[in-house]
Amino acid sequence: MPTKIEKDAVTGQETTGHEWDGIKELNTPLPRWWLYTFYATIAFAAVYAVLYPSIPGFRSHSGGVLGYTQRTALDRSVADAAAAQKVFRDRISASSLADVQKDPELFGFAMTGGRAAFNENCAACHKAGGAGGKGFPNLADDDWLWGGTLADVSQTVTHGIRNTDPNSRQSMMPRFGADGLLTAAQIGDVADYVISLSDRNAAASGDASAVGRGGKLFADNCASCHGAAGEGNRKVGAPRLNDKIWLYGGDKASVVQTITFARNGSMPAWGERLDPVTIKMLTVYVHALGGGE
């Protein structure tokens, strides 16, 4: 049974009437500042529920007096950003790629927009900054499969490579092994020769007779696209073979795999997915990554 409510002799505060082992519980009220803060939060919640979407229903929720939603706020923000960019986008639309590159203001805007477009659409394959990877060209060097001028880059970005776009860049490397054009031994000899074009140490330490045989086979089967000295041919996207830049690997196993089955990678036609101004900005950005031509 609780004891009688009384005042505590020490504090002068009323007790609750509860006592345990001689310890009495004081009936101490909450601080006024705490109570006022609590009441203020209740009032704020009530006002918020009236102004903003908050109260759930069976099919939806209350729209709020202000009619605010995050979707409309996002749409408004995007519209404001588009309006702010319109002046520059209109100027880029009316300018040639060369003029955009020469105008510091337009060039800066195009580089920023091109970087954003690249990160969103191209970096998944070509990696951040165009660093590339196995099967995906490095765009930050000066080795261009299809040419490195602004016009060349624009064509590649707009129409892509080996896809259904009628203006896509097209070429097809034969499958010398899979289609029985060369034997496995002949492919090994060609691989030795191809590696020797860019690696003199490998040529000196390898089988000279294999390199010699591979050179003759290369001249008969490969030189028409890759050039007599492996200098490549941008008209058909044939890689240069006398440097040490390898798209699929420069070890013998990788080269044999390429000769045997070919590679013939594909790239989307971004002109079907991106607007012309974004294509221009993306072209300027990619051209600048490798120093351009």
C-alpha cells in the first residue's frame, strides 16, 4: 500500500506516496522548457500535416494545402537547370565542333557537359577518364582505331561500331582458325611475328624460323588491313600492331586467341540515344582526353 502523500523534509517537494526501503519517490514535475518544447513539436506536426502530404489513406495520402511533392520539386529543379544552360546549349548547337573548341567559354561548358555524359553512358566500358580496359579502347592515349580528329570522333560517337545503325563503322576480321583459313601451327607462327613487330627482345629470344614463316603468312593474310609493317589502317579500324598498345592482350596466348576467333567488338550508336548538343559535348570531351588530332 502506498504511504500518505507528504512533503519531503530535505527538498520540500511533495512525494508520490510511494516508498521502498525508506526511499521516498518525489513528485518532481518536468521542466517547463521541456514541456514547452514538447507542445511546440505537437503544434509543428499538426501544421505540417495540414501544409504537406502526410496523412495516409486507403488509396493515397493527403495532398497538403501547399501541394508540395518531391517529384514536382525535382521537375522544377531540372527545368531551372535546363533554362540556365539553354544559352550555352543553343550556342553549341549553332557552332561547329572546331568553333566550340576555340571558344574558351563554350569549350569549358562542353567539357563539363561531356564529362557528365561520358560518366553516365561511356564509363561503364571505357572506365573513368577513358582509361579503358581489356576489349575497350583507352581513350586517354593518342592511339585511335578509327581516327582522332573531331570529325572522326563525332562519327564514332554518333553512329558507333559494328551495330545496326546504317552509318555505323563496319569491318570484320576473319576467324582464321575457327573457319579453317590457317592451321594452329600457322597461327602460332603469325602470333610470333605479330609480337615481334613491337617487341624486339621477344623476336631475338624466340624462334627465328617461326617469325620468318609468320611474316610470310602475315603478308599474305593480314597486311591488306594491318599494313605491311603492322602500322594499322584507320579506314577499316585495323589496329596498329607495331606498338605495345594491345586491346585484348599482347601475350602469345591472347594473340593466338585473337587470330583464331577474331574479336570484332561492338559499340552503340549514341546518336540514337543522346541529343545532338550532348553528342557535340561528348565529342569535344573524348577528343580532349587523348590530346586529339
